[in-house]
Amino acid sequence: MKSRFIKGVTVTLYVKTQTGVDGFNNPIYSEIETPVENVLISPVLSDDATSTLQLSGKYAKYELSIPKGDTHNWVDCKIMFFGEVWRSIGYPEELIEALVPLDWNKKVKVERYG
């Protein structure tokens, strides 16, 4: 079901891809900029920010709502929006796609990076 009234923005997700191994056989990664469209961005409530800080030691600033059907890995990744780079915190909260009436079924909290 496509929402006609709510429209998200495009964010840039930096997808880690293994490009080889070093001399000690450890993987070498590069980051590929991948645009993700229709992402909702909302500020985190102060209670949620405090809970995240107590659980992970990281201060959540925004929560991203990810559109249905997205298959990207949102764990410990860099994301760019508002002209700044952010890092995801923890694992995404994912709901059953068929039971969610709008276009978004995942939530990812982010902190300021850099």
C-alpha cells in the first residue's frame, strides 16, 4: 500500500563490501555509497535517547523509518543525511510487513558520527 500523503527523503547508506584480504588473511572492506529512497527521519524522544545511552553507551539523535522491501544491512553502518554522517546503533527494529499499514516496517536509531 503506497502512502500518498507521507513521503520520505533519500539517504545515502554506506554498504560495506569485502574487496580482498590483507597479508594476515584479514578481510579488507570498502564502502559503496547506496541511495535509499523514501526514508522517514524523526528526532528521538529524550526518554528513548536516555534508554539507548544506558543500554549501548551511545546517544541516539534520530530514528529512521526504512521502507518495506529494503534488504540492506543497517547494523553498524554509516548513513548520510542532512549533509552529515551518522552511524546506526544496534539492530533495526523490524515489524511484520503484512501487518503494517503504511510503507515503513523497520526502525533504525542513529548517532552523530565523526
